[in-house]
Amino acid sequence: MTRRMTRCACPERQRGRTILADALNLDEALDGWRVPVPSKILAARVLAGAPRTSIARSVKLWWTAIGMTVALSGATAGIAATTILTPASQADSMTVFGDLPTGSDSNG
């Protein structure tokens, strides 16, 4: 089934077309705009003001990242082991603190 679009002389549609045409003109103007290369003086000032990173700081950052990775890997392995080792028949009544007594939850 094909649906034919009928032209409507609605002012809202005409306003929408005008907005889209303006946006297209702006988009084309921005496409052609190029940022000039900064001067060498500006580049030198930016580099002079940039913070210096020491090797000790880089090493500390790497060890922090490694520690977080190990911790998250351990947590993931623990969750996977608990999920795999939990018997399916008791899964709905088991908690980390022990089994729930029968009738204490909505499952009976």
C-alpha cells in the first residue's frame, strides 16, 4: 500500500521548510570554513602552560588501573561462580545469608 503525500499550504510546514533551508545554508557555510593554523608563539605558550607529568605519576596511574581491573575481574568471577554453582531448584529461596524458610516469600 502506497501513501501519497499531499501538498499542504499550512503555515507551519512552510515555516519548517524555511528553517530547514536556513539550517542547510549554515551547514554548507560551516563545511567550507577552515580553522587557521595557530601561530608558533601561541603554540609555545600553550605548551609552556601545560602541566608536566612525571614518570612516578604515570606509574601510579597504571597501577591504579591494574588494581581496578583485577578487582572487577574478581567480582565478575565470583558472580559467575555463584550463578553456576547455585542449584536451580533452590535458586529462588537462597540468599547469601542462607535459605529462606518455606512460605516467607511470594513464591510459597
